[in-house]
Amino acid sequence: MPAIVAPMFLISGPDLVVETCKAGLCGTFPALNQRTSEGFEEWLLEIKDRLGPDDASYGVNLIVHQSNPRVQADLELCVKHEVPLIITSLGAVPDLVKAVHSYGGLVFHDVIQRRHAEKAAEAGVDGIIAVAAGAGGHAGTFSPFALTSEIREFWDGALILSGSMSHGGHVAAAQMMGCDYGYFGSHFIAAEESMAPQGQKDMMIGATAKDITYTDKVTGVGANFLTPSLDAATLHDVPGEMSLNEEAKAWKTIWSAGHGTGAVRDVRPTRDLCQQLLDEYAAAKASFCS
């Protein structure tokens, strides 16, 4: 199935990535889920050691922004270990793209609007991730129909749809819309191999789309969060730009999720979740062709 399990802050680690790849989907994780570049390299070595030639590829998310002092060091490690896929956020940088292309890697960049997609295309990325309304974490507010249609007006490279995807049939639907891949996030927060605390997993199981709030009062940038975790926190005025350390502290107790949380019913092994998605995808494709 042409799908990527998104790099989720404080959620995705080696176990989730490896089990995803072994099940046939592309697993990814943020470099910043490790507190140091040294720890990040240890994860890269572990993942490479645990994956075999028949497993799906994996990827790493890099925050390409001046607020991230590790970006150059982490990029150098990605080049050293030839990470197959780099997902960039908060900046599309031509030099980074060239560095990844030097060893045959791919760069996908996430965007929430057309202007950002145009900049990514100019930077030479291989794929654009359209983060539409309902996605977990920092998300856009545009309908996936509008966002993907506007991007396809000028972009003929890989297009990945993100936003409320929680069923294998959603990937098939995305393909019918002109996308190449689906992007799953919230569906895997409650996976056994997720690094989410048990309280967050329990909250996911009991939540539906109505329990998600979109707000900029946590980090200064619009994002989707589990409403019960917001209710348990004391929100302040919009703080403006936060440091990475400040943002990490906020996300430890205020938990992010997208509108697809209603599909999360229990804590299950990652491979079981992936197999269900694969079966649903196959059934959807068969129904479209019948």
C-alpha cells in the first residue's frame, strides 16, 4: 500500500518504525525524538540493523528552521547513513535537497497551503505532503479537495495526502483524487510500539472527532489537540514563536491528535493495524474496479 506512517513528535521511535516497515508501510520518526544527535545516530543504527532487504523503506523528519540548532548535525548523520527518505518541515532548503540527492535519497516536504508548496517545488523536493484539515499536530485548515487540486495545478511530482486518514480505503480515495500516497498519524498513537504514555493512549481510545480542538494557544501555531488534555492544562495567551524545548514541554502534557481519532478502538500491535489497513485498501480498490 502506498502509505507513510507519519513522524509524530514524542510518539514515533525505532519500534514503531521497524514494525511499520516490516508490515509493508513506510515508517518514519522525527530526529528530535532523540534528545541529542548522538542518540539520533544510535536510533539510525538500530533501525538499519533491524530492517531487512524485503522490508519497506524508512524515513526521518528534520525541522529545517533556525530554532533547531541540530539541523546541520542531524542532516550530516542522515547523509552518512543514507536515510532513504527525509521529510522536512518549516523550511524547504535547496542545499539540503542536494545533500540528500547526493546518495540517492528522497526529500518530501509538508505544507498547509499552495504558497509553501510552490517554494518546496522551487527547492527541488521529490514529494509534497499536503497537510489538510483534520490532521494531527500542526495542521492546515483547507479541504483536501481544494488543497490537492491547487497543488496539482503546478506540481507533477509525488503528492501525499495528510488529514484524518484512518482507513485503508482512504488511501485508495486519495489516489482517485490524484495523490500518490496516504499519510497516517493518529491511527498509530495507541499502537503497542508507540512511545505515547498510557494516559494518552487511553484518551485516544475514548475520543472521536468532536473531541479534537484546533488552536494556536499552545505553541502560537494552529494545531489539533485532544480536548480533554487541553481542559486539564492552563492555557495562556498566544505565546508567539517558541523554542524547541518550550514546545517539547507543552506537548508532553497537551496531547495532539487528528480527526481520525474515532477509528482508534484499542491498543494493538503495529503489524495488526497495518494488516487491517492493507486489507481495507485491497477491498476498496476491488470495489472501485468492479
